[in-house]
Amino acid sequence: MKIYVGNLSYEMTEDELAAEFGAFGKVESVAVPSDKFSGRPRGFAFVEMPTKAEAEAAIAGLNGKTLKERTIVVNESKPRPDNRGGGGYGGGRSGGGGGRPKRY
């Protein structure tokens, strides 16, 4: 089961996170995404545990815990909705019209 861990300290390592979750069961993997430009961790991570029972125990035990002076948020990872648009102008929205496009 994949678990989302948010509000992480930028100094938190994958090994330290694995040790925290290891208290609740076997940790299959830990991923701490980094910013592609700066290389700095983005402040969240994903942890995979083999069973739902272990993952739920880790969520219950670690959600709201303070690690490296940050109160972490731990919950079941949900699939990210694919809302990046499908090409073409307007990201696939239909109808309406008349409004000015957002400038980024």
C-alpha cells in the first residue's frame, strides 16, 4: 500500500523515514521527490508497505507526529487525477467562450 507523507523537513532522508515507518512493519520503498531545477527535496514523500494493516498502523501512529521540528501529515496515497489537459488550447474545456485566457 502506498502512503503519502507531507510537510516533511527538507533535511529528512529516505533512510530516516524508512526507520520511522519500519517501527510499524516492513517498508518496501521510500521516495522523496526533489525539485528538478534546484535538486532540493520538495517536502513530501511516498512510502510503500506490503500490507494494508501495516500501512494503516503507520498512518495512525505517525500522522501528526513531529519529525525534525515539522508536524507531518500521513495518509493513504490517492492516485493523482490526470488534469494536465490533453493538448490543444484551453485544456479540453468546452462551451462558454468570451473570457480572456489566463496568462502565466
